[in-house]
Amino acid sequence: MLGKLQKDPDYIEEYFGILTDDDLYLDCVLVRPRLTPDEGLKVLRVWVPRFPLTKTSVIGCARQEVQAYGAEGNMAHLVFDLRGTGESEGDNQQFEIDLQSIKAWAEERFGSQLNFGFLGAPTLANGQVTILPIRAGVVMECYYYPTTQLNRPTLLYLSSYGNFDRFDDARCAHLAANGYEVYGLDPMRYLLHASMENLLQPPQIQQDLEEICGLLGAEPYVVALPISAGLGLLWAGLNQKVRGVIAIGRAQPAFQAKHIFDHAHPHTFMLTRYTGRIAPRPVVLVWQEGHPLGGDKQEMALLYKSTAEPRRAERTAEVSPQFLLDLLAWMGEKK
């Protein structure tokens, strides 16, 4: 199936405001399953726009996720404008009050048993919010970490799906301080935008990466954390412009979402079909000890067997900046 069936959506949208603890109006949209009453909702996820972006940057993600579970699903998604942005009031950046007020509203409306969580954070200590226009209607939200050194390698850093956090921000900043021009991203935000009109197939993913490389004017290294590791390996297998890839933790589950990826053929996204194409560019497979998604013995063995030299298999309890720098230095020697 190349596209998505055109029908009435399985979600409805509620438009309203939440009053913060310091009496500011936050403009909100609740995207919820069309046939599920409040008492049937068990999960609420809140997409946090990255300042200065507004809820328009994430509402498509919310719609996609709710639609995927049908009209009687038990999960809703909320999007909102941070104070002082979009349709919300305010002239300061005390965003923590916004988040506290939204959580309090959720508990009051749906009860304390609700499975509640934020996707993202309002600000980063280091990264600069950047939007890359990939193709008509599709953008990639990323976070830029410039380096002061000239003619240095470019790096695409993929956080785990749905959560580019302060640890990712710190890693990217450290890599930039050591001479890499870094673009960090939460792949889930890109993937949900990229699949709005049509389910994704490898050729479209390849074309998107080709456009990204063109916009950056670079042939990047890729560092991908658990789950995102699958996308990183696929990118490297599909596109010769990827200079090398470090894939950390579980990889194959990256392609489970049937509302994002076209699974008409069950083996379309089998990673071992692509990882053999990476050589002679370097690949590192990393088992992250102590992480729930840090690795699977059988998967790691199959992926390693499918690759060729230069390659490495590593284990680490912590994905520290120095650990990544050492691996990147090794890859630089293999070019």
C-alpha cells in the first residue's frame, strides 16, 4: 500500500485553554479518539514544542499517533503553545510553570491513575532550533551545535524515539566542542511528518536523506541511540553519503509502527537486507549495558554477521561523549 486510505479521521479535536498557576492562558488542542469518553482514556502524551516553535510544529504528530489506534483507542495527545508564543499569553520564559499547570489539569480532568507523560522539553541548554524543509509538507526539526573549527566533519545525532533530552543535548555540545558540526534530532518527529500523506518505503527515506545531505552540504557520520539505531543503519545502507554509523542498542524495532512504515511486504525493513551495503564505510554496533533497549543478543549477532570490515562490536555501560569521540576517531581513520 503506497498511501493511506482517505476517510474521516478516527480522532476529534478539542480546542480550549489552560490557566497557569501564574494566571496566563495557554492555548491547547486535545487530539482524542472519536468514540472514547474521558473515562476510557488511560494514556495522555503531551507534545512539547521547542521554543520558539509553536503547537503547529507538533500537531501533525499528535494526529498521526491517535489515528493509529482507531476511534476507540485509549490514548489521547495534547499540543499547546508555550507562554509568549502562538496564541498563548505571557512575556517571559518560565516554561516549567506551563508544564506543571498542564499536568495538574490532566490529573483534575482524567484522574491521578492516568498514564501521563511529556514528549520533549521547551528548551535546550546548548542546541539551536533549526527547521530543514525536506519536501512539500515535510520538515525536519533539528538542533544545531556549531563548531569553531573549520572544515570539520558533520554529524547527525539521533536520540531515542520521542525524547531528545538534556543528556542528548550535552553529548551533542561536547561533540561540537571537539570539532564536529552536529545536528541532533528526535527521529519520531521527522518520521511522523514524513508519513502523513503516504506510508514510508525505503526509496522515500533515501530521497529524504539525500535532501538532508544537500541542505547541510555535507557527507555526515551518524550516531543513533536505542531504537533510532535502526534508522541510522538503514540510512547508512541506503545512502553512500553517510560516512559511517554508530548504532547503539536495539535496532529492528525502529520500524514497527504500521502507521509510519509500509509493511505490505513483511521483509521490506529487515535491516540485514541493507547493512551489507555499508562497507567499505565503517560501522560500529554498541550494546548499552543496563539500558532496557540496550541490545538483543540474537539481533546484534545477525547484524554483525551481515556487515563487513571495517566494523566493530562494543559494550558500554554509559554512552559518554568520550566513548563516542573514540569511536568517531577510529571511523575517521578508516575513510
